[in-house]
Amino acid sequence: MPVAEAGPEAASPPDPQTLLRSREYLVLLVLAALIGVPVSAAAFGFLALVGELQPLIYTDLPKSLGFDGTPPWWPLPLLAVGGLLAGLTIQYLPGHGGHEPTAGFKAAGAPTPIELPGIFFAALATLCFAAVLGPESPLLALGGGLGAGAVRMVKRNPPEQVSAVLGAAGSFAAVSSLLGSPLLGAFLLMEASGLGGPMMALVLVPGLLAAGIGALIFVGLGNWTGLGTYSLALHDVPEATHPTAAEFVWALVIGLSAAVMGVGIRWLAVRLKTQVEQRRVPATVLMGLVVAGLAIAYAEGTDKEASDVLYSGQAALDPLLTHSAAYSVGALLLLVLCKSLAYCASLSSFRGGPIFPAMFVGAAGGILFSHLPGLSLVAGFAMGIGAMSAAMLRLPLVSVLLATLLIGSQGLTVMPLVIVAVVVSYVATARLTPPPAPEAGQEPGPRRQ
């Protein structure tokens, strides 16, 4: 792919249409397609490994030790070991375990090959030992690193622009099916990376091609192994009713509530992070014990499963909606509180993605609001997901799509409500978030009125 030369002769940037018609760009598309196959297979293998280890550690191991099922105190040693492994990996392996999750979801550059083992092991310690974070950020980093590494294997010193585009294609392939649709994964990466302008298509097209091939690989491997595709999905979604005036008022309430909660979670997580960084290994173990204690408190207080609070919430969204009638108002209140605090503790110390816990907290909050007059279950569920995703991710378009595509054909019915809730949450979050502290030597900006 031709790169513009610096200097006085480069009076204008290269024409995107000229680049699109070039032979080099066709070669780039072929490379993106080829990279999509092994990267998506590796991503599938990673998710399959996590999917096998989670029940092995949480359910099978206690039984093999002679317990009749999982004892109520089991999350304590589980999260202590997970915190120890994650803390050691982040402290001593190159790359500090990958993306630091209190900053939200960001599509940064591809990690170097030496950083990939640390990202892999920190993610395993987080996901398999029940911390409240998801797999999307590790998959993004691993996919980008594998994609860029594959280019360097073919050519010793590839152009930086080619490495960046093919690293992005690897990220597209890795998350292609995780959110239920390769298109949604593409929107996520596009909005998170801030792609725009006439050059956007040049990066987006190879990524879309890799994502489409990745989705096919996920489906094929899922059918061949019988493990499924590990995609976010709901079954038997209740029929949504047409929006009412009362539900538009509820959209304002849910959007504001999600903004307040999201800002509070991030504020506390950032402050805990500063303490964790001072003594990484023991503090990460302590945060793991905090998550375990919250899960135990919820289980003892509601007679529900501690796993409602543990893990990312990706697999728990479907049963939460299906069995929502079995959750009392008190149980939902305790679930939102304990899951939010466990999410906060995990953000401060472990390594993983922030998307699925935000969706679960928002879904539980939306179901809680639906117990009040004037709000239907599906509308509350979808608005809660969208508003909380906007508060934690600060990606409004993706937040709308996450909430509406997830519930299938019912999503079109509630989409106007979700849009209002997301916009209110996004703007309120921006207003409530304190401005960043000025760097040394810079004058502080004007205060907001």
C-alpha cells in the first residue's frame, strides 16, 4: 500500500480512490483475508479454553475434592488464586497484562510479540477465576498482535502503515463473532479507534473482510467441535410493546441513572487502581477477595447463585431475562449493587474488557425499573443495556447497537427509547466526569458553567 512521502513535495495527502484502485491495495486485501483465518481460529481456541476452564474450576474441582457441589465459600480461594496469578503476570511479564480497563474500551496499537504471553496469561487469570471483566479487550490485543506479527514474519521491515492496517484486521477477525455480529464488532472498533474521513474505508474494508472470514471460521469451528460460537445471544425474548409517552420519560430517568452509576464506578475504580499499583500482587489478591465477598453476600442475601455476580455476565444475560420474574425487587437491588462494586474492584486490578459487565449491570437495572408503573420489561432491559454501555464505554453508536441487535426483531420496536436513553447517558456522563488534570507546565482550561 503506497505511503505518502514527507516533505515539501507531498503537498497533498494521497487520494483514497487512487489507493483503492492500486495493485498494492488488492494485495493488502488478500493478506487481510489470509490473516483472518488463523487469527479467528486462535480467538476461537482462546474462548473455548476459557469456556472449558470456568466450569472445571468453579464446579468440577470442588466435586473432585469431595464437596457436594460448589460450597458457598468457594469464591474466596478461587478469586485469591486468580488475583495472585493476575498480579504476578501484570507485575513481571512484559506489557503489564495488556490494556488497563479503567480507561474504558480503546482500540490502541497492536502489542509487540514479547507482550502477547503476558496479555494471554493475565486474561486467563481474570476470566477463568471469575473476576468481573470480559474477553473483548484481550481478544482485541491478541488479534492485533498476531496480525501484525504475521506481517513481520513475511517481511522483515514492513511499512508501518501496512502493519497497522493488518494488525487492525487481526483485531477485527478476533472479535468478529463475540458480540453476535461481525458488523457490530466492526462498528465497535471503528468508533473506539476514532476512524473517520476519506481514509476510513481504506482501513475499514480489510477489517470487514477479516471479520467476515473470522465469523465463518467461528461458525465452522463451532459446528465441528459442538462448542457453539461463543457469540452474545438471547433466546425467547418477550414481545416488545410500542413505545409510550411514559416510557420516553423512563428513558430520561434510566439515562441519567446510568450516567451517575457509571461515573461513580469509574471514579472509585481509578482511585482503587492508584492503591493497587503501589503493591500490585497483594493488592490484586485483596481485590479478588473483595469480589468474592460481594458474590457470597449476594448469594446468602438472596438465595441465588453467586455466579450472578461473578464473571463478565455475558453468559448470564440470557437466563437473567428469561427468569426475570423470579427476581424480587430486593434481589435485583442487591444484584445491581454487588455486581457494580465487583465490577469496580475488577477494573482496578485485573485485566479484561469492560463491555459485558456494563451490559449486565444495565440489564439488571432496567429489569428493576420495569417493576415500576409505565415501563415494560423488554424496553427497560434494552434501555438499561444501552445507557450503561454508553456511560462506561462512551461509544454512543455501539451502545445503541448492542442493546437493539441483542434482542433481535424486538430491537426495532424499542430502538427510539434506547436512542434517547443512550444520548441522555452519554451527555450526562460527559457533564459529570471531571476534566483531566492539566499536565505539568500547562494552564488549566476554563471551568464549565
